[in-house]
Amino acid sequence: MPKSAIEQRVHNAQKWLVGKTKHGDIAALLDLVEMNLKNLK
């Protein structure tokens, strides 16, 4: 899967999780993934 597709999916998931307090752990993990996307080759 291309890097741009992964970035888009992560971003879409983060947008979907906004305001869903039950999923705070997943949102935090997605934040970590987003920060590390630059390291994908």
C-alpha cells in the first residue's frame, strides 16, 4: 500500500474518532502512527 494511502486512512480514522471518548486509546495510537509516517519507506 502506498504511503499516501496509509496517511489518508490514518487521517480519516482520526477524523472519525473525534468526540468518541470510548475510543481514546485508539486515537492515541493513531496519533503515534501519524507522527511516525515520515519514517515509512
